[in-house]
Amino acid sequence: MSYAEGLRLVQVLATDPSSRIACALAGWDYPFSTEAKVLADLYDLTHKAAAGRRSTKPYPRPWDKKRTRYGRITRSQAEIRAALRARGYGRVLHTRDANGRLRDDRGRFTKP
């Protein structure tokens, strides 16, 4: 087999979504053929029709992004609150006057 023939075969495999080569090039977890896509769409349609007004979860596709989070939060809540207090964003305690309107600790009116 020549290099040109091999290149043409790889190009054909790259356009076929049911091949492992196309799956790897697209970054999918598994191959998903055109027939599987049609069946998944039919599944979603019949499931939604049977569910009525309730929300339904679609059949998972390999191109859906996984919502995973790696690592930890970079700062603790205590550090964030200390930084906000240092910049003047402290906790405002509200009190009500005789008319029932909200006032902060400095005596100014606030929105309810």
C-alpha cells in the first residue's frame, strides 16, 4: 500500500463517526455512529412526549462536555471575608425606625 492510498483511507476513517480514529480526533469517549444518533434522537423524542410537561434528561452523547471540577477552592471563606472587610465591605446590621423602614448602623435608609 502506498502512502497516498494510506492517507486516503485515514481521511475516510476520519469522516466516519463510528470509527475509533474519528472518535479520537474529535475527543469523544466512544464512537457514535449515524444510526446511533438517529436512535438517540428518537429516544429523546418519545421520552419527552411521554413525559408531558415534566423535564426530561436527554440520552448522553459523546460530544457532551462532562461537568467535572478538579482541585480545590483557591481561597477559604475566612480569607475572602477578611479581604472584603479590609476594603470596606463589612457586614451591615439593619434596624427599623418607628415607621418600619430599614436603617443601617450609620442611620441611613436602605432599600427593603
